[in-house]
Amino acid sequence: MAGADRGGLCGGHDGQVRHPATPEADRARHHAGWKPVLAALTAFALAAPSFAQVAPNARTLALAAGWKAGFLCSGLFVAGLDEATVTANDLQAAYTDLAPHIAGLPARIDRTAKRVEVGAGDAAPPRVAQFVEGRGCVQLPIGAGLSQPPSGGGAGQVPMPPSLIGGPDVKAMDARIWPQGDRLATASLPAAKRRALDLAVADAFTGTRFGANGRTSALLVVQDGKIVSERYARGIGMHTPQRTFSVAKSLAAALIGRAVALGVIDVMAPAHVPEWAAAGDPRAVITVDQLLRMQSGLWTNGPGNRTDSLYFGGSTVPETAGAAPLEVRPASRFNYANNDTLLAARALDTDLGEAAPSFAYTHLLWPLGMTRTTIESDWQGNPILSSQVWMTARDMARLALLHLNNGAWNGQQLLPENWVREATTPTGPQPAGRNGEGYGRAIWLLGPAQGLPEGSYAFIGNQGQFALIVPSRKLVIIRRAFDPPGTDFQFMALAKEVAAALE
């Protein structure tokens, strides 16, 4: 690690770490309706088996219960939604092998303890998700945290990760001028442009031109730094966070970029992953850059690296990602894998040391005004930065604007001056798509082959999450959604129409 004062990294906005008083499978499948990118994604996207192919065995029921417990907990206590809204959105969009079982699994919601327990079958312990202040909801390992634990605790009980308290005054932050806050965020448009843009935006919610099955929950268009269009579905507002799915990978890369700027981590050096520390471990040569670019060479359990055990199975990052063996030489292939991002984040936490729990908030999220973004972790406190981040549409736009501004924010260079250029430059093996899509540091690289200006790029996540950045047009388009599996929403067609309306 370059010379850095780890202890000093805990400061900023009075962020403090406290222990609480009481104790996904993102299949790496991005949006099926995005036709130009689909060819590349299909090569490594893991299609969910149908209900007819998977019997409702104990493991399937445990994962279905974990999905329900996790999304109910986060929806209620992170997003502030009601049970009916979470059920209609996140639970209805479950993976096809889990969806048939979710409705029939009984849920017990303890609003005082902010805990959700979901039955996983007569012979199985319930799945438990526990809210932790500032950390979102944590999935307990199977068999732990029962409603009636053994007398005196002990077996069946696990300590929760430390809570995060002492953050910024959210209302005061909201009152700041956009994009730091919410005030003076919008800009007017000439009448003709407004009509054309409104037509495209409206059809993204209610029409069929971009796909009949899409369930758009938010659409935000930013041009020249100001919001020129913003619309939300019923029950969702500008301060309602949703799960980002794989857009979290782009946040993970930005956090590493922030740490590079502070001298904490060397992105081109071998990643400091504790599970690779044994003498002679061949994985110890894998660099942080290779992890961010999906070029680690690590084995995965099929294309796309399905990580159900971590996302809603109660396991941990070290148990899953940390156990992956080397399969081919690093930097010899591209293989989209949740594990690579998880390991890059683990290496960052290792280098941060005691500063790790609050670093993301005090050094990036809160300075950007992203006060309603929550990074969830496993029950040992390891961040799940490949998928399990909750973020509003406006916060996602702030992250996009940071990149559009080449890492500068409010007069400060938060990311190294060359970070965004390097992160959006393809190096080494690339996706095997037919349309020329590239991949940088956890960012999809687009351009004329996709009908976009040269240098365009995007953050993309499952269930229809998109943040498209077009630097030459100073344009950002954010879409949030609850698209169910198999949805054929044409985001690129929407993006083209939005861009045309603003010409």
C-alpha cells in the first residue's frame, strides 16, 4: 500500500462506527431487451432454469425464502416502502426458478427489531434478514438468528456488522444546489423539445414502443448538468432507493478510484486478498485492475458466475468469491463474474484496514450528495459490491455525473485525473459480442456500433437498471425498473429517441 494514513480515512461528516444494540442472484445477466449488447451478454449470461426444470427441493426453498426475506427487509427498512409495494415489485421480479415458491412462504415482520423471517419449509430453519443502521439488511446464515434462540444465545446467534451513525444532515444536504443537493435541479426546454422528450418518457412507462413487458419505475434525463426530465412510477419517488444489481460494480470501481487518489491502493498491483496469502498461491499475482476488467482467470460455476449462496443464501464473500481457484492465466480471457468485483472490493477493504467500514460514505457517497445510497454486506461485514447496493435515481445520476466530469466534483478531484479515461478504455481480452461492445473497469463501453457517439459508456444492472453517459453530448440517461425475467425492454431505442428529442 502506498503511504497513507489509514486512521485519518475514518473522518469526514462525523461518520462513526458503532456496533448495534441488537443482534442476489445477480446472474450477471444484463438487460435482455438491449439488442446491440445482447449478443455479448448472452455469451456469459446464465439463464435461470424454469420451474419445470427445478424441483422445489430444500435448497430451492431456502434460496426463495432468502430472496423474500432480503427484499422485504430492504424494501421496508431501507427504501421505506410498504409490504404491498415490495411484493408487487421486487418479489414479482424474482428469478424464474424461485418465483413460483415465494408467495407461499410465510413471512414474519418484526418492525420493532427491523427483522424479517421467512419460512423455508417444514423441516428447515427460517431465513432471516436483519436491518443494521447505515448498512441495510444483512442475510443471516441458514440456521442462525432463530425467533427463539437457545437459552443464553450461543449457537444460532451471530453478531451483526457494525452500524454506521453520525452521517450528514440529510435535510440540509437536500437543500443544497443540485447536484450536491436537490435544489435548482431542473432546467426548462423549448416547447418542441419538451413535447418530443415527454412522449418518449411517457412511453417508457405506459407504451409498447420500447417493449410491452417493461416495468419502468424511474426515468431521469440530465443534460448540461441539469435534469430536463424526471418521472417515477406510482409508489416510487426521487428519494426512494432501489437495488442497483450490477450497477453496484461501477460504484465499486469508483470507490477504488477514490482510494487510488488518496494513495491507499495501487490498481495495477496484485490485489491483497486474504484468502490468497498462502505462500505460492498462484492467485496472488492477480491485479486489482484485472479484477475490475473481468480478466482474473478465476474459475466460475458457469458463465456469469451465479452467486445465489452469497446474495440470498446466507454465505459470505470469503466463503464464495475467496474460494475460487485459478483456471487460466490472468489477463488471458474475459469472463464476466460477480466474484471478480467482490474480490476487488475485498482487496480494497484489506488495504483500508480500520477505515474500511465508513470509507465509501465519508470519502465518496456523502461528498457527492448520495445520502440515500446504502451498501449492504454479508453477516461478517464484507460489502457485496457486485449487486447489493440500494440507490435512488438521482444518486445514480450523481455517480454518472462524477464520471462525466472526469472525476471532479464541487471543485475537488475525487478520482485521479486520468481515472475515467483509463476506466473507459478497453485493454486486454474483451467480450465476444458481435457489435463491438467493450468493457473497461466495471463499465460497459459503447459507441457508433451501438448507434451512439464515440466514447459513450454505461453502468448496467439486472431487471432494467441503466445509467448511460454520452460525454460528447453532456448527456446522462438513468432508467430504474422492476423488469421480470424475460423482459424485452428496448433501452437503446429509448435512449436514441431521448437524444434525438434534445438535438
